[in-house]
Amino acid sequence: MTDEYVYDEATGEWGPAKDAAAAGDDAVVVRDSVGNVLADGDQVTLIKDLTVKGAGQTLKRGTLIKSIRLTGDAQEIDCRYEGIKGLVLRAEFVRKR
């Protein structure tokens, strides 16, 4: 029987490979305003009016945003909306539909 070990640079110690695989699962969990987990491709609605900087328009409460993408940040989601390029919303202002 051979045991596999992996060197953890953060702690400077050797540990079992199975522990490293479990610790390597650092996926960012993005939650909306009520605690639902968001995923790529979800549809969300805005829970308050938001003024979009640089676009000169306001997105009203209840606006449907289709096909979101997660950015790797726990509080930001990338989305498309008609007439606004590069729209990034905070997850605290949306609710999963």
C-alpha cells in the first residue's frame, strides 16, 4: 500500500493527498439577497432601483436580468442588459427568479 502525500506551501507541512483534494475545493459561493445560491445562466430580478454609472440610466426594481455569469467574487455578478455593456451588479441587490 502506498500513501500519497502533498506539500502544502501555506503551512509548510506534508499531508495526505485526500486532505489536499478536499481543501482545494475553494469554489466561491455567490448568494442573492435572500440567501439563494446563484449559478451561471440563472435569471435574477432587481430588488431596488439602481442608477448605472456611466450609462445615464436607472434600472428599476423588478427588472429581469437573464443569463448571469459569476465573476469569482462572492458579491459581484456579470450580466447583460439591453443598451448597457459590461454591467456588473452586486449580489445583494438581486433575487433569484
